[in-house]
Amino acid sequence: MAVIAPEQEQQELSPKDQRRFDRRQRLSRWDVKYSPYLYISPFFILFALVGLFPLVYTSWVSLHDWNLIGGKGDFVGFENYATVVQQPLFWRGLRNTFSIFLLSSVPQVIIALFLAAMLDANLRAKTFWRMGVLLPYVVMPVAVGMIFNKVFADQSGMANALLEKVGIGPIGWHSDVLASHIAIATMVDFRWTGYNTLILLAAMQAIPQDLYEAAVVDGAARWRQFRSITIPSLRPTLIFVIITSTIGGLQIFDEPRMFDQTGQGGSDRQWMTVTMYLYELGWGAQKSFGRASAVAWILFLIILVIGAINFWLTRRISGTESSESKKGAKR
């Protein structure tokens, strides 16, 4: 039986079948080349609508004298930015934002890493404990603010009652700057630590168990395994958690606004954040969308710079550790 080569079979096709065959080949090439972009396009389309367009539109608004009631006004260029950076309230809000961010994000990552290590151990009722750490995340920020507002009351709160038992006098959680920042940071850690714990736990469970078995054979203790195997393996996840915590910490709004009944950031604005100042400019007495948009873009640039610095530092540390480990292996 003679075997017909594909080229010979293609030559024997009729002109109509040949066109159909060429069309199918062309569609097949297009499917292989363009279908991956089609599959991921819904995310980018949605991001362009709800993320990129508001960002670009906010930059356009920040260059105009835009009022909530009057609408678009004259083009003023960077006058809104210059006016904002000359306001003492802006710098006070920036100071409070960075203070609350540092007091909340650093302990949050450390506690989440510790809890993830505990949940990764051989515990009874693992599902119960893993779901338990996530429960604070589903609680409404308003409810958390109201509860912690009572816990950190200046005279009769539970926090002061516990401090009195160890000989520490009552603290003005709403009047003192540092105390108010610690109280708000505690609220933030209460809500977000469990969320970061589950992310780190998922990354820990993806680490190959062969590494731990080899470390046990070599006589490494649990702390040595955690420091030499777990932490280096979690480096990409830790970078993600740190960057997301940075973005969320610098955009904090719900917790400080709900820390008292007025929502103004204290009598002397001692815990007013940048986002609260932005809200006050846009929907407060001034109702200036132009200046509020300028504050939003300044905060966006600050977050961008801080995130880039975090990424560079973590990559630099990981590169240094990798080079040291290679040198140790050669020795």
C-alpha cells in the first residue's frame, strides 16, 4: 500500500478544500499565539476601568481648581500640590501615618510568621485553629473600632485596668500621641495578622519536606531548621506580605477614623492620617477635590517609593545570603 506524503495530499486537495485547510492552519497559529493574551485580558480590562482610569483622572483633577459643588474650575497646574505641602495638617497626618504604619506592620509580620510556624506544626484540630486566626479579618472595621474604643478608654478601659494590676497608672489612649498610635496599631494587627498568617502558612506547606528530613539527619534543631530552611524558602512570600502591608499601612483610614466618636483624628489631630486629611479636604468644609486629588497623588508616590525601597532591600538581602551560602558550599 503506497503511503501518500502530506505535501502530496495537500496538493491533491480541491481549491475549496485548500482554502478551508489554509484557514484552519491560520486560526490554529492565531490560537497558539494570541489565546493566552485573551485569557488574561479580563483582569487588565477590569484594572483599566477601576484602577488605571481613576488614577489618571485623579491626576487631571489635581491640576484644576475642582470643587465638590461647583465642579471643574480653572487650570491651576501644580498650585494644589504647593498649597498642600505648605499645610501643617498634611505633615502631621504624614507623621501619624508613618508612626502607625511602623507600629503595626513590623509586629504584624513577625507575629504572622510565628503563628504560621505554630500552625504548620503537628497540632490537633488544625482546621479549627487555622480558621480561628482568620475570624478577626471578617469582622467589620466599624465593630472593631467601637470595641477597641472602649478597650482603650482613657479612664475606664480594660487596657488601663490590666495596667493597674502591674502597677502602671492610667494612660490617656486618646490624648497622648504615642499611646493613640499604639492603640490604633493594635486594632490593625488584630484584623490583618490572621490574613498574613494564612498566606505564610500556605507558603510553608509548599516547602519540600526532604529539606527538613535532611536537616534532622544532620542534627539540626528546630530553630536552626526555621532559620536556615523556612525563612529562605519564604523569601518571595515575605516580600509580597511586606509590600502589601506597606501599601495597606500607608492607606490606613478605617481604624483611626473609628477610634472616637467625632472621626477627626483627635482634638489636636494626634492620630489623623493622610487619608483622613484627604477625606476632610474633599468632603469636609473646603470641598476641594483638586487639593484632595493632589494629596492622593502625593500618597501614591510615597507608597511607590517605599515599596521600591522595600523590594530593593529584600532583594539585596536575599542576594547577599545566596552569595554567602554559595561560598560556604564551595568551602
